[in-house]
Amino acid sequence: MNFTAPRILCSTTAAALLMAASAVSAAESPDGKALATELFTYLGLDQTKRGQLEAGEVVHNGLARVERLPDEVVAAGAMLLVRAPEAGGVVDAFLHSETFLRIFQVRRHQALQGGSPELAAFSTLPLPDAGRLQNIVKAPARYLNLSTTEAEKLKSLSPTTDDLQTRFRTTFAQILSARLNAYVKAGLAGVQPYVRDNGNVVNPAAELGTAIRSLAFLADEFPGFVDALGKPSNAAGSVLTQNYYWMERPVDKENVLVLSAEQRQKQAKAAVGADLHFYASRDYNAMLTLIGVVPYGGDWMVFAINHTFTDRVTGFGSTVRRAVGRDLVATELGKQLAETRRRLAGPK
């Protein structure tokens, strides 16, 4: 049940590039062919593999020239091609929340009112059995991602009382509500670090900031989008539509409770969306998934990028290395985007 002292970054990047037929002129929209060149570089893919991409093959590879934290564990990419009837259908299909949910096998999903989430929104939080909860409240920071103050709140719960599950759910709901409120008001600046039971500090806001900065090459195609990522929805000059959620997702047979900000930017003939996990209860620290749509000549290019961060590389969290490993994330992104392509095409 131990974990390593150094902070470890598990940065997994997967990109899926997809073509969809349309009559849109590239001159009226962002240049997808130029962006594809930059994406190949970002993903560390040989530019000669563009032919494989356009032939419909799936291509896997890792990141190359992007800013990384020093303890990166994995990095990966995947690419494929699809067709769809028109621009609106492409944008709606791939930026739909369903795509993000399918990619990460989310079991439960509930919208929250940004700014003042009610505790009742967390009333159905799934909890471990009573025996596991007793261990958690004895040493919360050993099992959960928590600040020092949050850990003390859970530690104050008596592990021997009959109503432990009820009191734990209430206290943990307060923790999630406070974290959500802080993010809504201040963005990444409001995200508290995690403090491990050995005193080590992990900063998910800094990790997400690194991932966001690495996306600066998207500025021409999606003006203002990268700059707005991780900032509150009421920030001056924000170009994003933003919604907040809590989710339950399985990571190697364990439930992980997640707070997520889904951000969107739609232009006339291009769009981009991001799913930013600014809190995860265990196993990983934070995650950023991005999906974009731009014209590519007379077609469309859709791409997806994922960064996942973790310092849980030994002990109970060690299986996260397999759960968010390079091949799995790349394959899962490609598989679910391909499934979206099939739904978009409709019955034959």
C-alpha cells in the first residue's frame, strides 16, 4: 500500500485524425493540412506516415517535441480516418459528451450547476464497504487524493460507528462541493494540491498547466481556446462554453470519483472541446482530453489528444500504469472515435 516519494507524471497522449467528406472550401476555414503537419510533430510521428493515415490505417506512436515534466512515464498517439456527410454532423458527433464518456467508460454522469452545486448532487456517491471505509478514515491520505485539511476532516470520523457510510458520504460530498466551487470561481488557480501520508505534495494544477501549454500550436486554428483552458467560465475574454460534472469511472476494478469541466468552442467551420479532470479521488491526479474538428481540403480532420498524470506507481495504485498506459489509451481513443464514426454514418 505504499507509493514512491518522487512525483511521477503519466502523460499519455493519443490523437485520432479522421477525414469526413464535405463541400466546404478550405480557404474559408482553418487549414487542417497545415495543422496535421504540426500534430504529426507533436505526436512524434514520421511525416511519411501521412499516406498511411489517408489510406485509412491506424497509426500509433509517442510524443516528441512537447513540454514535459521530468518524470514522464508514457506518451502515445493513434490516428485513423473516417467519413461523414457534413460539417454540423461531424462537430456534433465528436464533441458530444457521449464521446468523452465512452472513451473512459464512465459509469455515472451528473451535471452540476456551476457556481453553487448542491450537496444533494453528490447524494448517490458510490462508497466502499464498511470495512474498507474504516481503513480509509484511519489514514485518508494513504488511500485518497486529499489536501491536509480534507484528510483531517475524514480522519475525524470515528471508524467504529454504525453510521460510518452516511457520515463519510456527507463529509466527502462537502469536500467535492468545495473543490468544485473553488474551480468554478478560480479555475486551476483554485485547485488544491494533494498531500500524501508521507508528506509529499502533488500539484495537479501544475500538471494540467503543463499539458495546456503544450497545446499552444492550436492557437491559429482555435483562437483563444488554449488560453482559456483551466480558467473560470466568467474570465474576461473567455471564448468557451463550459459545463461541470461529477463522474464515476473504473480504473482497474476500482471506482474513481472525478470532478470534470467540459469546455467547448465552436466556429462556423471548426470546433474543439476539452474534458478536464481537475480532481480524481484516487489512482491518477488529473487528466486532459481534447477533441478538435477542422476542414482538411474538401474533407474534415478530427483529432483527439489525452494527457493523464499520476504519481501512484507502486502499492495499491500501481495498476494505474496499466490502466492509463500508452497502448491502452491510444487504442481506446481510436476505438471509441471509430465507434462515433459508425454512429455518425448511421445504418447502411
